[in-house]
Amino acid sequence: MKNFRSGFVSIVGRTNVGKSTLINALIGEKIAITTNKPQTTRTAIKAIVNRENSQMIFIDTPGIHKPKTKLGTTMNNTAWGSVTDGDVILFLIEATSDKIGKGDSLIIEKLKQAKNVILIINKIDLVKKEKLLELISLYSKELDFKAVIPISALKGENVENILDEIEKHLPVGPAYYNIDEYTDQTEKMLAEEIIREKILKLLDQEVPHGVYVEIEKMQDRKTSKKEDICDIEATIYVLRKTHKPIIIGKDGAMLKRIGTYARQDIEKMLQTKVNLKIWVKIKEDWQNMNSIIKKFENE
Ligand SMILES: Nc1nc2c(ncn2[C@@H]2O[C@H](COP(=O)(O)OP(=O)(O)OP(=O)(O)O)[C@@H](O)[C@H]2O)c(=O)[nH]1
Ligand SMILES: [Mg+2]
């Protein structure tokens, strides 16, 4: 096809602005976990959108923040690396903000080296129209955006317009991925993230941010009634001794809730019954251990 276009699209912005909610909305599948807590996303996550005349490879990134651990530094490196890397950059901000904060100023500075930057004003469901106009004029003074698109990633509002706009700026090129591939995340990675999402949603800040999840076993089998079932064994690693009883809860009640919610989501993803077993272990200071941080590095 002569006019087929393809390319990479980075989604960048401060933490919690809705980058992962947007990537899910763009592909219509849940491949990135989303929570109201900062620093939810820890690695770059790819999602592929195929259209009649184009293929776009989106990259969701960790939110830009001030790192306090080696994990934080690795996450920030991934995020900063994506700011200028990509045929098109979607720079996300929140409609509720009323000035350009320090984080956004730093991002804008770096974006001056990028090719095609589109400003996405997210969470428009939370503000009035007049507020949007002010924000558009404020940011437009700072950078020459190819377009400014107000959206609600949560409600899927105006998301299709982003695809139309990106297509205009993609170079002519072939499809890099098969049409049936929509993410680089394996089922194991997705299941680990689903478990971590439940922990982030059910518990306060400190404990979930010190958690990482590892799946040791993921195996299909037939039950005695000849039904398909997937046995999954996972371990939640916590940062401190005091965190373990919090994750487990009184008489195991919290771990049971985490397990039930995670199992329901994993069943939906795998389209099969799941038997999920979870252990909790302590790994002190893992956020500063190179051997573990490797898992989060961008390959
Ligand atoms: N009201 C409203 N909330 C939204 C919208 N988009 C995202 N959110 C919420 O904003 C919060 C953060 O969303 P995420 O998608 O996890 O944000 P993120 O930018 O990926 O965050 P990090 O991964 O931590 O950098 C969640 O509670 C979302 O439900 C939107 O359009 N409207
Ligand atoms: Mg995210």
C-alpha cells in the first residue's frame, strides 16, 4: 500500500494525569493499570492501534516525578527517554490545573527538541468550557503544538480525534506489528499488574508503593469436570515487616479481597476460570536493589 503510514507515539506527562487511562481508551482494552495514586505505572507499555491506512504504536510511560529510590530513577529515565523519542508525542495535562507547574515546565523545555507534539487536555468532564480556553491559551504560548485536543479519557470523549490527528503526522512506512497483536505485555505481566492494582486501590499510599508482584506459576489444566482452569501462584513482596500484616489483614481478610478482585479481572482477561494463590514475603529495600530494578528497566 503506497500511502500506508506507521510510527511510534509516546504518551508523556506528570504522574496521575491519565496517561494509562488514555492508552486503554485508545485501544479499547485494559492493558495498563490505572489508579488515583501517583506513580502507578512503572514501565513503558506498548499498545498497537491498526487503522485502514496506518499503524500506531503507543507507549504509555511512568509519570514524571521527583525520584527517591533507584526504582524511581529508573521510572523517571523511562519517562524522560520517551519525551523526545517518538514520531508523535502526546503531552497530557489535566484540565483542572490553573497554572503551568514546575513539572510541566520541565517537560515543555524538553519537548522543544521533539518533532510533533500534540497537547492533550484530559479530564474535561471535571471543568467548564471557559476554563479550557484559558488553559489552551496559557500552554499555547509555551510551545508550538501541532494540535490541542481536549478529552475525557475516562469517558472516551474525543479520543477518536486523537487518532485522526496523529495519522496526519506519521511518516510513510510499513506495519511493524501483526494485526492481531495489540500489546507487548504478556499475560503474566498483565496478571502481575492486576494484582498490584488491587493493592493500590485497597490500601493507603505507603504500603502499595513498596510492593512488587511476581507470578511463579501460570498453568492451564482441566478440572475433574473437564472444565478449563488456570492455576496461578503469585508472591507479593513488601518493603517492611510491618507491611506484611497490613496486606494480609485481620484473619487474612485483606489478602482475600485482593485475591478475589484480582481473580475476577484475570478471569476476564484470560476468558477462563482461575485458581489464584497468593503469598506475601518481605524483601527489604528492594527498590534499591539492582537485581530487582532490572525488571523495570526499558529494554
Ligand atoms: N474525571 C476524570 N478522571 C480521569 C480521567 N482520566 C483519568 N482519570 C483518573 O485519574 C487517575 C489517574 O489515572 P491514570 O491513568 O492512572 O494516570 P497516569 O497518568 O497513568 O498515572 P501514573 O501512571 O501514576 O503516571 C485515575 O483515578 C483515573 O480514573 C478523565 O478523563 N476524567
Ligand atoms: Mg500510568
